[in-house]
Amino acid sequence: MAKKLDDIMATLPAQRRARIEGRAMKLATPKVRRKVVEASRKDLSAVFDVVPNTISSST
């Protein structure tokens, strides 16, 4: 049976998990990053004081 990524990550030391998660966020698209932090374009536009269309919706 295949192992789940969450199970493998749980066995790693905290420092190693943090490095992996940090690298994954660098490689992730803006859309994926927004989903991870559960932020909408509207939320981010308010934080950065820009119009929502400025925040990418696709990539």
C-alpha cells in the first residue's frame, strides 16, 4: 500500500518539515498560496491596498 505524504511528513523532524514546506510555497503558484492561507483576492487586495484585479486569479 502506498504511503500518504502527510504520514511521511509527520515522521520528519520539525526543522526538515519547515524547510520542505517553505520550498513548496516558493514553487507554488499564487492561486495555490492563496488557497493554503485561505485568503481571497479581495482579502489580499485589502492587505496590499490594491484593487482585486491586481491580484492574479489563475497562475
